[in-house]
Amino acid sequence: MQDGGRRWQLVVPTGGDTLRQERLTRDLYAALHGTEGVLAGFAEDDATSRPGHKGVGAGEVALWAATATAVARPASQILITAIKEWCARDRHRKVEVTYDGHSVAITGRPDAAQERVVREFLDKVGDAPSNGSEGDGE
């Protein structure tokens, strides 16, 4: 809501395979770029400028995503859904999402426990609906 949206850090871990990480990160960027309400960019230049920044090490490629607030669904749900859809293309895909000191890993083959963890993460970061389906009138 401040500065036109919320800013998230996205990392696609690949176990040290930097070429694969770069390829997958660029593919995730392309998927997010086409998602309404989501802006995305590469965090290479941004990573060193943020004090207390954690998660991106030397040689890693990461993305930032900013969510707009002028959409019907909560912005964080739109972003998380887009990441889940991207991960679902290959069960081995994984994205580590960080916002405001809270993190969650989304995989291409989620189970019920991971879905619960993602819902709890959305509750922590603030714009997930707290009363279930209330407010879905449109």
C-alpha cells in the first residue's frame, strides 16, 4: 500500500547450479510479468543496498515483486497464486518468498501441510482475508 504496493523477494534455489537458477528465475520473471497486479524485476542491484537483507548469496539471481493494491483480490494472493502456477509446471521447482522478515517455500508439488503454511504466511504478511470467503461478492 505504501509506495504503490508491497515489495517481496523471490529466490529460485537450485542447489548451487547458477545457470539453471538464472534460467528458471528468468522464466519466473516472464510468468510474473504477465500477471495483472504484479510488477517484477531482478534484485541483483537491489540486494546489496538493503541493510539486513538475507537470502541471496554471492552469484545467486533473485527477483523482487511489488504487488499493486487496486485489484479485487488481495494482492499477495495474486502473487502467491502466480508463483504456485509457475511451480506446478514441474514438481521439482521451488521458490522461496520473503516479505517483511517472513518467508515461505512454494514447491511444484505441494501437500496439505505446505498449503497450510502458505495460508499462515499470507495471514502474517497482512492482506489475506481473515474470515474465509467474506467479501467475495464481486
